[in-house]
Amino acid sequence: MKILVLNGPNLNFLGIREPEHYGTGTYESLCETIRRHAETCGIEVEIFQSNHEGALVDAIQGAYGRVDGIVINPAAYTHTSVAILDAVKAVSIPTVEVHISKVSEREPFRRISYIRSACFDVITGKGFDGYLEAMDRIREHLLEKGKKA
Ligand code: DQA
């Protein structure tokens, strides 16, 4: 089972940016936590971060036919990007949306998510653990689907 973990703009600045919302853990420590969890669960994981919308679209398209599930934190593009929504719809890969902070309790514009309608689940406000939970949900979702098939 292969999962692609995608992170959008400014998440490479974790540990530096707004620790009151995102904590003090760095982007490197997030990647390490994800890799460790993947290894424990026997999941093959690919991790990619970009500050550019088109690069995220390219990464989603590149997952087509290659990856079983996507965990995505589109960061600020959550609230603006039809292109990322369309890319997730285009590839039809089971996807979970993740946010480190509790977006529903912040500024009103953060309550809008373009990508949500293309995701089968969303996890917010659980810090880095949200990524691990999202990986677990994808695994359960795929196992469930496999059972029905
Ligand atoms: C975020 C929430 C977004 O509103 C924000 O633009 C981010 C990070 C989160 O993980 O909580 O960059 O996606």
C-alpha cells in the first residue's frame, strides 16, 4: 500500500511559523514522524511539500496509477484552490484532508475548504498526529473497499 503525503505553502516553516497555531515541531520532525508511522504499519510513503499551487497539482497528477491514497494539507490553498480540488477529483484516489490547527475556530475564511468535497474524510486540530490518523483512515478505507470487492 502506497500513500502520498502532500503539504502546501509555508508548512516547510513549521517550528518557526506561528507556534501558537502549529506547535514547535519542525517540518523535518513531521516527516520523520510520518515515516516512522508508515514503517510501523507497513505502508510505503512518499512525502512532498511545495509553496507552489502548480507543483502540488503536478504531484497529484503524478500519483495517478501509482499511489493508493493521498493525505493532503493544502495549507492556504485549502481556502482558494479550485485547481487542487479538480486535480484530486481527476485522479479519483482516496484522499483525506488534514489541518494541524482547528481551522473551524479561527478566522471565518479558514472555514471554507475547496478541496473538502473531493475528500472522504477530514482531520483538523490534532497537530502532527492528524497526519498519522489520516494514514490509518486511508488504510482502513482501502481494506474495507478490498473486502467488498
Ligand atoms: C493549515 C491551516 C490553513 O488555514 C493555513 O493557511 C495553513 C495551515 C493547518 O494545517 O492548520 O497554512 O492548513
